[in-house]
Amino acid sequence: MKFIFSSLLLVIGLSANGQTTINLSEDLVLTETLEISEDVTYNGNGFKLICEGCNPAIRVTNGARVHFEDVKFVKSYAKWMLVEGGPLGSVTWSSNRMKGYIRRGGE
């Protein structure tokens, strides 16, 4: 039930016009790759993003810029995130445990 509710909130947040920030209120458990095509910030509030068996768990497309603030990931960041399509695309993350980024290479 929590998964369905979390997924519904995520979909609503991503589809809302002008939505740029998503606040997690519990662990977000995905069953397939999360594709992000618009600029967005995820405020994790210390919660986890989990996607067992996903490769990658997060795919950023369309030159989107994505930032994860205080989100805990269960696996290695570099292997879990893929940035493709558009020269400006990037993923950044910042928490008390780790900071880093992945940027799209030149086309």
C-alpha cells in the first residue's frame, strides 16, 4: 500500500505543471527505471530510493538537471544513474554522507 501511495505521489509530482521539487516522506521503492526528462529536485529528508534489479535505477534524458538532496541510495551512484540526451543534462547529489555529480558528455 505504501508503494502504491508513494508511486502515485511521485507521478502526480512529476506531471504537475511547473513542479520543480519533490519531497519524500518515506522510502521510495521503484520496480523499474525512473526516467526523468525535466529539471527537478528531490528532497529526501533522509529517506532511501530503492530499485532492486534496475539497471540503471535513474535515467535522466532531454538535458534535464536533477538534484537529490539528503536522499540515501542503496547502491553505487555512478552505476545507478545514467545521463543521456542533451548536452546540459546532469545529476547531482548532496547528503551528510556524500556529494557528487554525473554530467552528460559532449555529443
